[in-house]
Amino acid sequence: MQSKVKPSKSIVLITGATSGIGRATAMRLAKDGYRLIITGRRTVILKKLADYLESKYKTDCLAIPVDVRDYSALKNAFFELPDQWKSIGILVNNAGLAAGLDTVQEGSVDDWNQMIDTNIKGILYMTKIIAPGMIERKKGHIINIGSIAGKEVYPKGAVYCATKNAVEALTLGMRQDFVPYGVKVSSVCPGAVETEFSLVRFKGDQERADKVYNGFVPLDPEDIADVIHFVITRPGHVNIQDVLIMPTAQASATIIHRQ
Ligand code: NDP
Ligand code: 8X3
């Protein structure tokens, strides 16, 4: 039976913590005393963040540089965790990206593979590795970062939107699979958040990335971190299934009121 008591602070594993939403979530949760495992591919940035969080918030933080597309590397990293880090209570499947903005007829196969492998398979790999421990302990919470792009499809975004639609389906499927074990599953789905997202999408073209956020106030990654914090701090009997968070100036994937 689930408890009505607020959950105690468990170990939180955040993928893609070197930037944006993942980084802000690590900061928010470290401030609240959670022990963190943070991942990402950029080793130096990741380790710097872990050191910063440990010194500023006096909490334990383990940095694991790894690519979520590499299932063997993930298994090596997470099956060999030191004992004190094994009981992961919360998994935030955040690592993800859009690569390019193109029609299907003009899109790049490499971009498609990168998005599909990171945004879909990355979530599956991480969950397959981490969920069994939660199921065994009959306690845990998986938060998948979806998007408005998982609820709508916009021009030139077919493949990115398909991956985020897949995140919606995976969240619902995991919910069905894990419900007998008391493991919660939630999705947190933002509209436009100003992070490195557009810089990555446009492959380093800063001018093009800046234009995405021109003339309106986008969400900050901290806005999403606050929501994730809310979602994971509900009492045992409450599962927030899905949250859609938009900038006030954004009414849909394509309707943004710019001044
Ligand atoms: P950022 O580009 O700022 O951050 C993305 C993070 O994902 C980085 O830490 C990056 O780390 C990590 N990452 C990317 N690819 C991999 C990989 N193969 N293996 C491991 N880590 C990886 O973008 P956001 O913070 O905006 O994006 C976070 C999530 O939010 C994504 O899933 C995105 O789709 C989603 N989202 C973003 C929105 C926005 O408007 N910004 C809106 C809706 C959803 P590193 O490069 O070090 O590996
Ligand atoms: C990111 C938001 O609208 O750029 O998922 O696809 S959008």
C-alpha cells in the first residue's frame, strides 16, 4: 500500500546534466539535500558541476561521463556502482536533443539516427538498467522529459516530434508495466526553454539559435527544475502523470506571440 507520507530523500540519477534543464535540476535538487548521480558526455563540465554541487550544497554527487546511446557503456557504469550509490530512487531521463530542422525529404540520416538513438533508445536503455532495482524495492520514480513536440507535430520537425511522441508512449507503457510494483512514472513536457537546445539543433549557429528566443520571454531551465522538484516530492499515493509547461507567450508549438 502506498504511503500518504512525503517521500524521503533518495538518490536521484539525472541524465544530461552538463547543461540546460538537467543542470538546473541537479542544482535544484542538490540545494534540497538530494544525493545525485549526474551524467553527460562532456566529462570536464560534468566533473566541475559535481565538485561545485558538493562544495556549495554539502551533498554527495557522483559524476558518470557516459553516452546514453551506448548500452554496453551504460551497463558497465551502472552495474558496477559502489554500494552506497546502488539504491537509485529517482531517474530523470532528460538527455536529449533536436538535430537540424528539415523536411523529411531533405533531412539527414545521421541527424535522425542521433535523435532516435538518444531520445528514444537512451530512455529505454537507462530505464532497463535502473528500473529493476526500483521494482525489487517496490519503490521508485522515473521522470521522462517530453516536450510540446510530443503532443504536436510542427513543420520540419517530423523526426524530433516523432521521438518526443515516442516518449509519450514510453511513459504510458512504463506506467502500465510498473504499476503493480508501486514505481511511479511521470512525464514533464516543456514548450520553449532557453538552453543550449537551439544551439545544438543548429549545430553551433549562435545567431540562428538566438532568433528562436527573440521577442518573447521563454521558460528558464530553472522553471522546469521547479516542476520536477514538485513532481518528485508528492506523497507516496500521488503520481503526477504528465505536466505541460509553456511560456506565457507560447500557445502551441507554432504560436508564439513576439513583440
Ligand atoms: P541542452 O542542450 O541544454 O542539454 C541537453 C543535455 O543532454 C546536455 O547535458 C547533453 O550533455 C545531454 N546529452 C545530449 N546527448 C546526449 C547523449 N548522447 N548522451 C548523454 N547525454 C546527452 O538542452 P535542454 O536542457 O533544453 O534539453 C534537455 C531535454 O529537454 C531534452 O530531452 C530536450 O529534448 C527537452 N526539451 C527541451 C526544450 C527546450 O525548449 N529547450 C523543450 C522541451 C523539451 P552532453 O552534451 O554533455 O552529452
Ligand atoms: C523543444 C521544444 O518546440 O522547439 O522540445 O520542439 S520545440
